[in-house]
Amino acid sequence: MKRGATESIVARTLSDIPLESHYGTPAPGEFPYTRGIHPAMYRGKLWTMRQFSGFATPEETNRRYRYLLEQGQTGLSVAFDLPTLMGCDPGDDMALGEVGKCGVSIASLADMEALFEQIPLDRVSVSMTINSPAPVIFAMYLAVAEKQGVRYEQLNGTLQNDILKEYIAQKEFLYPPRPSMRLVTDVIEFATRHVPKYNPISISGYHIREAGSTAVQELAFTLRDGIEYVEWALERGLSVDGFAPRLSFFFNAHNDFFEEIAKYRAARRMWAHIMRGRFNAWDERSWKLRFHAQTAGCSLTWQQPYNNLVRTALQALAAVMGGTQSLHTNSLDEAYALPSEQAVTLALRTQQIIAAESGVPAVADPLGGSHLVEALTDEVENRAQDYIRRIDEMGGMIPAIERNFPQSEIAEASYRYQRSVEEQERVIVGVNRFVQEDEGHIEILQIDQQAEQAQIGKLRRLRETRSSERVEQALAALRKAAESGENTMPHILDAVRAYATTGEICRALAQVFGTWQERSAL
């Protein structure tokens, strides 16, 4: 597969002025990593360009993945449709009309095999954005690797697997918080022991921000979620330095350029002190916060959609100047639909232009030492620390969620922001100022309704050809493991290998764990 020429960083300006790898002290790569987790940062290795993509059938998404890899993308990021995210199969009543619409439909191991057809999993890093059914989807990915002859030790990528932010923000949960946390911990334990290069969780502030939080709230709730996951893994008996180096984070890249950079710098500093001071981690890899960034979907407008190219470029630049390890850039048409091939190519080119033409990657933490950025970094950290102290006093994140504390804080912040836009205190170009009558026309991606029928038909044929007895035995063993407290991952893998479906496995777990209904935050 063709890779983009991303390795060569020119360390001179266009006027031929030589550039140092960094300016001022402390140097990047030094505790507490405010300025970056690596001494050379992008001079040593560029961030991974990982465009989030998935739509319709696995076969169609596979074609898009191979196209993106040919265009120079350096990692895959899988977007799943709503039925998959909610643990439903195509043909279920709850899935009607939603199959393949906001991501790819994955109902069985056969679908996962088609998704990664001709994509060597030992050479391509794969991120998967899924939470409640994350153990099931991870098991399918592992089973495909087995079929490709790839050892678990060769796999590289990230599973989102962050259930706490679902209760806080995105609302795609299946089970009550505590059994859900048990499943998250099962995955962390299994990956730590068997899939050592794969990140078993991506602790996500992205969706918290998309729900309307401030940058401070995004940072505070994300890091407090991370604290919760560490505590559960320690209670399971894992060594902190055995799993913490594979924890990763996922942040939003929003419009406020300097605040976003300050947020990333504060995140690294806070996490380093949390891991060393609160959890007594001694491996410096445990102290280093590694993160993926995605430009802000909630900032995109359907009015004057080409303005979104500019917004995305500024947000991506903030993420790079803030030291991200991987980056997704949104496409200009995503306020309308999933991105077209032309739009997603422009989004990828945005990253490539920053990497190859801007000169920014040549210097680590280029705004370090700026009075504004340093003051903002301190203030963002102080305010986030205050939130963490309040949640600690409540007994942790799960009691805080049960009291609707983070949900209410986000709802209030979202309300204040919307009021400021409606009153034109904050200007959104093309929305409340500089409006045009003729918005023009853009081509958008249309998802054919036949994709749903194709997935339903494939699932029906699968059920006719697989061994029903083997499926029932695997599901019965899974229910028994869920009841006993045993790690569920080996049993989920057995069910997946038997071609049990996403919905069947999730329902088997729900029979043991029950389901969850939240109450309103307001």
C-alpha cells in the first residue's frame, strides 16, 4: 500500500533560517510533558493521519478504506452505524431505517472479514469508535486477525471502549454503569495480557465537547473518567505500570485556537502528576498522556459549507501545535451527511498541507513561553482540577453520573453558549453574521436504502449456514461467565468465532446485567 511522504521535515524557513527542534525550557519529553511527550516530537515521527470513516455495507466501506490508504492516510478509524453502536442487528425493530446510515453495519464476524478484506492488520493501525458493544467488536477484530494469520502481538491501534462518557454525553449505553465498567475492565485485562501493543481504551472528551461542554469541562471530566478506569483496573489486580502505558485519550479540536492548545498542554501536565502522585506509577510511559484529536463536528455549519474547510484547518493546526499523536479532520459536507470521496480527500489534504507546507511540525510546542498560552494553560488546569476535586468528594465518577452532576454542568454550558450565539455575542460566520441568500450547492453522499436490505439478507443466510448448536453453547457459556465474575472476553471470542451476531451477544449479556434508563439532567 502506498504511504504518504510524511517522514521528511524541513527544519529551515523559506528564507533559509535554520530552526531548532525546540526553544526555551523545559525541553519537550521532560516530566510533566507540558511541552510534548517526545523530545523531537514531529521531527522524529509525524502524527498519524487517521480519517474516521464508515458507511453502508462492510464491502463499500472497505473500498473507501483502500482508497484512503492509497491517498496517503496512515491509519484507519472505523465509524459504526447506530444499530451496531446500540448492540442491534440489521432487521431488528430498533434498527429500522438506520442500517449503514451513520457508519458501517457490523453484525457478525463475516462482516468484519469483509471490512478488512485485503487490509493487512499486521501493517495497518486500526482505531474503532464503539463503546457498549466494544468487547464484541474487539473480539471480531481479533478473530479476523486470526484468520489472516496475524498474531495478537502484532496488532496496533485503539479501541474506544469508554463507557463513562456515554452516560455523560453520547447516551449509547446498554447496561447499568457498574456491569458496564466490569466489561471495560475485562477488555483492559485481556488486552494487557494478550494484545500488548493495542490500546484497550480511548478515554474520550470528544463527545463531551460535542454535547456542549466547555474546554475546561471536557478536560476535567475526561481525566476524571481516566482516574476511574485506573482504579477499576487496580482493583482487578493489574499492575499500574502493566496497563497504564496503553491508555490513550481522545480530545476535541474546537474553534478557540489558543484555549485548545492550552487544554492539550494542561492535559499532559495533569495526567503526569495524577499517574505519578495519585497512583504511584514508576514507568515514565505511564506518565505520558497520548491523545488523538478530531476537529469539532459541532462547529460545522450547513450554511456556507465551504467555510468548514477554514474552520477545520484552524482546528487541526491547534491540535498539531498542541502535540497530538493522531488526527482526524472533518469534511466540509458533514453538516449534511457522511463525507463524499471528494470532501474526505480535501480533509486529508488539510493535514498533509499542515505537515508538508506550514513549517509548524519542525518545532515542538512552538507557542511554549507565550505569556497568553502559559497563562491559559495554568488557568485551564486550575479550573479542571476544581471539577476533579468536586467529583472526588462525591465518591467518584459513577456516583457523580448517578447524581447527574456532569450531565447538568454540560447542559448549562450548552445553554449559555447557544444564548451567546443567538444574541450575537459570539459570531458564527454565515449563521448569525455575513449571511448569504444563495448558499450554493454541494454534492453529498447518499446511502442507498438497499444497503439495509443487503445486510438483512446476509444475516439471514448466515443464520441458515452456521451451527446453531455451537452458537447456543457459546452464548450459554458467556452468560455463565458474566454471572460468575470471570473475564468475559475469551467467551465473547468463542461466540464470535461461532458467528454469533452482535445483537445475540449483547442480549446474552443483558440477560445477566439488565439495562439502564437515565433520568433527565434538568
